[in-house]
Amino acid sequence: MKIAIATKDFTDVSGHAGQARQWLLYDLTEHRSSQLLPVPRRIDLNKDQVLHVFEDNEPHPLDGVDIVVAASAGDGFIRHMKKRRAEVLLTAESDPALAITRILAGEALPDPRFDITTTLCKIRDLFSRY
């Protein structure tokens, strides 16, 4: 399983996943519950690779991700990721490692806080291509 976390400066879980450029990618394919979390790969997307504008016409650094974690995301982003076969989990958890630990333990993530940009994204997503 691969989990990508939208981040701010690779330290905190970021809101507005569709605009996020910095991601932590945890490849948990070989991970066992008795092991420490693997060191995530840092992915710094170019402007044209940001998922909100990416055309899906070429390979993407987040291809093959099973789960995307962010503090907020619009409906268009969630639909886009579903087409890419990735589930989107939204959370108020700010620590990426703690979010991963909770997911692996089967625990619920804390619900995301209200974010006005998410409301604005919902309006924008009414006209989205996704």
C-alpha cells in the first residue's frame, strides 16, 4: 500500500490537496506492524504536476497511490483521485507520521476543521472537468 500525504514544507499535513506541491510518499508494501515506519520519499511537484491542473496525459509522481491524506480537498479533487484509484482521507491531524500510524492501526482520523477554502473549492468544483 502507498499513502501520499499533502504537506506544508514536508512537516505538517496541508489543506487544499489539489494545490499541494509538497508530498510525503510512504511505501508500505513491505511494511510489517512490528516495524518502524519507513522514511517517506519527499515529492516536490512542478506547477504543471499539481493535481488540480494535471491533465492525466503522462506519468505522475503520485501514480499508484492507494490513499491520499490531506486537511481539505474539494469534491472535484476527490472524484479525480477516485478515477486514479486512490481514496482520499481528510483529517485535522497535523502530524503526517501520526496520521499514518492511525491509518495502519485501523483508527479513525480526527475530522477536519472547517476551512473556508474547502467551501470555495466546492463552488469551483461545480464547474470542474472532473
